[in-house]
Amino acid sequence: MLIKLTYKQLYINQNKRIENLQKSLDKKDIEINKLKEELDTVRKKNLSNTNSKTAKNGYKEEDMVCDDLSINELRNKFSSILGNEYDACSRVVGNHKCDIQSNNKKLTGQVKKYRKGQFQQLDRHWIDHFIKSIPELIGASRILKDLFEYPLLDNETHVDKSTPLKKLCLSNYSHETITNFLLLFNNNKRLILNYAFIGTNSEIHTEYLFGVEYLNDKRINIILFVITEIINYLETLDFKISPKKTAIILGDGIISLQRKGGDNGKKCSNQLQFKIIISKLIDKVEHIQYNYNL
């Protein structure tokens, strides 16, 4: 027996199907959001573990360099720069640029683990600290903050990325403004480089940079630089805007100033970060290299 459905019944049935589909979609949305929360928890845990591992690896590298400096063959190799007056070295703890120091304080140095062509963090501070330390750059403060600092959310612990950062380009600034900004940086290169390499803590003055080169997971070279000689070379280069207009680079990018980023959007992701490509210094700055495979 055929049952004829009226338009009203068809309409009711269609609405029920739509309602059921909507309930099903809502259920799926709940499941997806739950999975997203679980994924975010896992990512945060992995990031925390990675950061912890990175820090521990950094400390391990510093301890290994201290051990290396007690090897007679390496001491002899580096003696033309370091001399032979330093005694046993150890890792230094504190808020300064010095990573290792000899007991008699004849040797102070930074240690950077690196791979060819890769960036390493050289310095990280708030823009306010940067400007306070180099008041000559006060005229660049607003541009730097618009370039690197997102506004904060109401909780004041995380950044609000709904407002885009202001790139250093002609659609945001006049040619004169950008030119004057770069001129200000280039007129104060020495102060900026001293800030990044030496820091503002006068208690310990670090003199040397030890770059430990890795190939995969193997240490292959340790390279010794005198920090003042690095600064002397870098001072001959000019600051310019990166191709993406989101960072400031020195020369061909040996040094870059950029927003730190990361940290799951925490406030500290707004900090100004100096990065360095140590491998680009090798052909430019006098150094001594010791090969671990010898």
C-alpha cells in the first residue's frame, strides 16, 4: 500500500534529518576539540622536554670543553691565543655572558655548539632592556616594538596575535623613516655588538668564543675566536632589513635580530633575539681550529 506524504510531512522529515545531522556534527566537533586539547598537551610536554634537553646538552658541552682545555695537545694548539697561564676550567653559573672560566680567572669564554650554516642564539632580552643599555637607540624603540612585540592578552601572560606585527616595508613606513632607522643602527654598531657578545654584566668579562662543530651527533672540530676580533670584523658590515621585512640582519646574515617567537605564545616570545651563524665567521675572522679526529 503506497503512502502519500504531504509537503508538510516532507518538510518535517527533512528538518529532522537536518537536526540529526547537526547533532552528529556537534558530537564530532566535541570529539575533534577533545583531540586538539590532547594534542596540545602532548606538544607542550614535548616542547618542555626538548627545551630541558637543549639546556642540559648545552651544559654538557660546556663541561666537555672544560675537559678539552686540559688536554696538552689542545693546549699547545691554542697557546698562541690563550697562552699557558690558565689552570683547570669549569662551567660558570649566573646572569652573564661567560660560560666557562679557569680557576685562576686567566681564561673566560663562551661556548657555542653549532652545525654548518645553522643559527645559534647569541643573546635574548626585552627590547626595553636593549634600549636602556644603549640609549643612543631610543629613536628606534617604537619601530622595534611594532616589529617584534605583539600586544598582550587580558591575562598578560600570552600574546595576542590577532593584531599583526608591523613589517619594515614601504607600505608601513616612508623611505626616509626606514633610512634613518638603519642609519641609527649603523652609527651604533659597536655598542650593539658589544651588547650581544659581551653583555652588560661587568662582573665577568668574557674574552673568547669556543665554537664546537657537530656533524650529525659527532663532535668534529673546536674553533677558538677572540671576541674582540669578531666584533672588529662585524663592525665593517652594515645592518639592513631582511628580505621578508621581519628581521634586521648584519652583512649577509652572520648576525640577525628578530622576534624570539615560540614558547606557545607566552609573553617571553616577544623578546628580541640575536642569532649568529658561527660557520660564516670561519673565512672572515682569525681563529685556531682543533680537529677531534686527529
